[in-house]
Amino acid sequence: MKTKNLFWLSAAALLMTACTNEENSPMNPSSMSIQFNAGIMATSRVSNGAWEANDKIGVSMRGDAITATENIPYITSGTNGSFTAEGTALNFPDQASDVTFYAYYPYSADKLSGDNLTFTVDGKTDVLYATPKEVAADAQTSNTVELSFKHALSQVKLETTGFPEDIEVTISETSNEATMNITTGTVTASTATPTSVPFVATTTNTYLAIALPCTSESKTLVIKSMSEAKQWTYTFDATFNAGYQYAYKATATPNGISFSTNETTPITVWENIDTTPENLQNPEESEIELTIAQWLNGKTIKPNLDYAYDWVASAEEGVGEFNPAEHFGINNVGTGAYGNWSKELYDALSKSSITFTYNEKTGELTATSVDNGTDKENITVTVDDTNKTLTFSENPLTYNWLFTNNSEAKWQLAAKQADCLFTMQNLGSVATTELFANNEVHMSYYSSNDSKYLVINYVVAE
């Protein structure tokens, strides 16, 4: 009896010992995939101050007693900073040992080499790194690891007052590429080509750019207006620290332009500046030499019916030039020998227009035309800046009932000269600035059909 009781007592003791060891031992790491909760110091990204769905980070797990697992992509489905593996997840080592996690944003499958992440300097990409997270062997009791991210770059904010609505803002950078050490967050500009990066318009008159950290570096900030064909250039000495925002304000007044630090706006999403940057004054104002495509961007061109001509050369009628005031003036349309023809032409031209769109990034100029009530979209336009001519991928007008055998069709820009009429001319020697003087640029169309020509001058619609 005593032997039996001793047996049950020993079994109970063994069971209690097993339970105690299980409660105090690390979890079995191979049974649980690791996920990450990622916060950002200063709680900001360049856009709205939070992670966004489908944001992706790269995570590496290293340790003295394990084979490192490098650059595993983790993705979030929302804004709470919870990241799960996009593919195969990380697990703690089978044999419990100390590990350290390193992470960065945004994830790249091929730009991380060892500790160094290469990235493009584009003014809008926010590069982050996580403080190295050590998890000791006896602390591996949860599959959730907390990460704290920091900004590796700087942010420049510009508020503008009194400038045209179409301004574009850029700031110079010493390189178009840089590397970040994912263990320390140190950023180093490469020896690649210097570049200018654009600001992103976040709200009306407010612009943000992500810049490389720097110490006593000459920076050039440019505000450009295509509508006024002007730009304002500011050169200053900058010291930008990682994780800090530097706020400036540019004001245009009838008396000139001023540019200074903006010390009154509270900075809530990035850390406040720890030093006051040098005030910037005396901007350099200069004219922009626009290309024809740049000048045409956003403009709608309509026929000027007072300058429409018809030349007719035939055995029956001889050679003559019709007076536009007589045949195309609004009070005379539909009268005279060619009244019906002039009435049809006038009605068609009254409804027509051509609108141009220029993509500065791709260099593509396209046109949309309204022709007697019929729209044509995405017409490709090729510009010959030397000869001041435009070639359309398809005829923007469909007046084929006026021009049979339309074997020659050409559009040409023409500038007003003194009080001369806007007749066809060779513009190869006309400077672009002269061509655009006083906004008086006209576009003419002509077609040949057995010595019959029609010239319609188009002017910029007000």
C-alpha cells in the first residue's frame, strides 16, 4: 500500500515538474510565424501620417548562432502598422538563441546588398529604417515583434502666396541615387548625376519634398510658372538633419518676391527643426524660353474668321484673292457669288477648335479637336521647332467635302508682324520668343487641290 502511494506521488511530482518547465520555457518557434507591429517615430510619412494599405517593408533576422535570413517582404493591409509576411514568414530558430531584426521601407527585391539599400532620389519617396530589435532566447514567447521606424531623410516644406496657380517647384540634389545603411539609418549620396527633385503639392499653396540629409550644402530652389514664362531661383546654404522638417515661405507682391523661413506654422508630423535655417532673400527672376509644345499646353485655338482666304486658279475664273471682310465677315456670310459655300464654311469654322495637352515627363503633345460638332481625342502632334510646324497623326478637321484629293495638308504657326495680315510665311528664322510675343501666335492650315488653297488662321481663344 505504501509502495502504491509512493508510485502515485512520484508520478504527480513528475507531472508538476513537466508543467512548470513548459510554462517557463521559450515557445516552440517552429510552430508560429513571426509578425511585426511597426510604429513610426514622429508618426508620419510624407502623405498622411500613417501607414497605407499594401505598404511593404523588408525584414532581416540575424544572430551569432544562426544562419541569417535576409530581406523578407512583409506587407500591411491597413493603417495600424500590423505587418504579415507576403510569402514565407520568418520563424524563431529551432534551437532557441538570441536574434536581432533589421527592417527598412520601402521594400526592394534587388536593391539591398548586405547592410546597404540603394534608392532613387526623387523628392517623394520616404525612406525609413527600424531601430535594430534584439530578442533574447528567453524572450521568444510571442510571435509578434515590435519595430520602431525612423525617417532616414529630411522634409522640406514650402508655402507660397501670390504666385500663379500653375507653378512647379524643385530643389537641387547632389545625386540622383543614394544608399542607406539599414542598421544605422546613415544615408550616403552616390557619385551619380546631380539632379533636381520636384515638390509635391499637398494642399493649395503648400508643397513638400523629401531631401537628402546634408551639412552646409548649397541648395537651389526654383519656382517656375509656364503661364508667365518665368522662374524664380533661390540659392542658399542648407543643413538638413534626418527626420526633421524645414519650412519656408515664398511671397510674391507687386514690389517683388521675398523668401524666408516660416517659423509660425506648427510642425506636427515630423520632428521640429532644431536650428533655424538661414533666411533666403533676393531671388533671381528670369524668363523661360518655352518650346512650342510647352507654350501650346492647355491652350485652345479657334479660327479667326476675319482672316480666312481662298485662292482659286482656273481657266474659267483666273487668279483672284477673295476679300475676307466681304466673303467671311459676319455681316456678309452667305452673300455674293460664293454665298452658299462661304455660309457652310463659316458655320463649320464657328464650331471648331483645337485644344493641346503637353506631358512634360514624356514629352508627348496631343490634341483634341471639335470639328463642326464632332470631337477627336488623343491626336498625336509632332513639333518641328526649327521650322515652326506641327504634324498631326490625323487631320484635326474633316472638311474633306471642301478639299478633294487632299494630298498636301500642313499646319503652320505664324506670328503677327506689325499690321500685316497672317499670311503663310517661312518662319525658320523667327525666334521662339518673338513667335510668342504678346500672346499673338496664330496657326494656319492650307490644302492644295488643283491650285485651290484655303488658309484659315487660328488664334488663341480668350
